[in-house]
Amino acid sequence: MANAEYLTELVRAHYSGDDRRFSNLLNQVIAAESRAGHSRLAERLRELRIEGTRSDSAAKATPLARAPRSLEQILSVGYSETKLADLVLSPETRVSLERYVVEQRRAEALADHGLKPRRRLLLHGPPGCGKTMTAQALAGELKLPLIRVRLEVVFSKYLGETAGTLSDVFAEAARVRGVYLFDEFDALGRTRLDDSEVGEIKRVVTTFLQLLDADHSDSLLIAATNTGHALDTALFRRFDDVLELPAPTDAQRRELLGRLLRPWRLRPTENLVGATAGLSFADIRAAIEDAHKDAILGDQPQPSRESIASRLIERQSRVPSRTP
């Protein structure tokens, strides 16, 4: 049988809620019982471990009603049902993102070999091309809360206290595991070499670098920016991966359009695909949603191709900089 020290530590890990330590200790107990020749007990413990893993994977995300009072204006907390399969991605980008999911799910196996899973990701690309949705997908896959760090509030209301506020955010990431999205990251990560920036911005960047270096939480940190070239180069080294999400290709726009029209059993005609030229993923989704609303308000069972094309063309007129 397992010795008293193992049993004591197992009970302590269980009541303290330290699931990772509990799992590691259980693996050690199973190995010890197997070496001692107690094969039946070792096998039963393996079965219980598998049952527990299945139960955990089916569980909902840990409830998180709201951010702490001190950060309730800074952190926007929610949950996501989006999955990676919902995103239109290049094969290379999909493989990179799937690796985050696999490594996070197998974090304990990596820890047994002294390794850590990927957890810092920098996304850059034009607006509307899937950066925020990517963060939503990772949160949905891992059943973690999605916590948006509202940098615009930090800079508009806390300038002069930004470094301290960011320290509180990182402390929260260590306390509550989640996917922390630093959106509009260029507001924070501007190069320290830019002479046009005030000293406060440069101090904030330096503080953020120090906080990244000191962070050993289990949370995922995702930074999203429209202008990757404007970031301090020292930031790139702090992220496990830097992924570009460029404007969608013709094939990707066709794929997204096909997915969005599928509930109505409509196929993307060449006319409809042509009407998406120059539009981002977000633009296309918004246009389809507008057409859907038109159908509902017009007491129609579904939007017509003509209505969808009209809304896509209308959306093009709103974003002339992205039309050919």
C-alpha cells in the first residue's frame, strides 16, 4: 500500500484544490503500487484516473462572476463557445493554434519532464481578420474564462498609475486561470526608441517586459495588435509564438461565406463571392447578419441571395480603403 506520506499529500492536494499536484501524486502512487506487485490496485487506480479525466473534460469552466472590484473597469470577463473549427485559418496557423490546445491539455505530462506548455501568443494583422475570435476559440477549447484587458481604459483613466494597474492584472492572472486578451496592444507595446512618446509610455513598456519575465501563472496571455511593426522588438522575444492573421484570401472568403449560408442551404455563387472582395471576416459576418435581420423583419423565412449581395456591397462602401 502507499505510504502515509503519499496519502497525506494526496488529501492535502485534494482539499486545497491543487488538481495538478493531486494528479502528479496519484501517478506516483500508481507507479509505487505497481512496483510493489499490487497490480490489481494499480489498475483500479488507473481506471479511476481515466474516469476523473473524462469528468473534468466534460465539466464547465470554473465560474467567475466578475472581476475583482479594484479591476472591474479594467477586466471584461466572459465565456466563449467558439472553437477552432469555427475559424477560417491557413493550415499553418491552424496547426500552431492547435498546438496551444494540446500542450495546455497535456500540461501535466510536460511538467513531469520539466517542460511548460505554450501560453504566450502575439497576434497581429489588419482589423476584422480574426484576432479576437482566435482568443475566443482558445478560451472555448480549453473551457477557460476569456478576460479582456481593456487597455484603452488603463491609458485614459489611469495614466500615471498604469504600471501599478498592470501589476494588479498580472496578479489576477496568477490567481484566476483564464485566457487574458490584451487587445489593441500597440497602445501598450510601442517601441521605447520612439522619441515622440512621452516618458510614461516608455516606463510602462519596461514594466510590462518585467511583468512578462516574472509571470509564471497557468493563464494564457494573448496580445492582439493591428500594427505589429510598431511594437517594441523586445516584446517579440517574450512570446512563444508570433502569428500573423492577414486579410482573407479569395478562397478563405468563399469558405466563410459557405459556412454562413449553410443554415439556409444556400451556396455561395460567384456573384456573392465577388461581392466579398476586399472585406474582412468581420465585415462578411456583419453583412450576413444584416441580411438575416432584414429577412426576420420582413417576415421572410430566410434572406435571399439578392439581399445578401446588397448587404455585402453596402459593407464595401463603408470600408473603401479595403476595396480593390
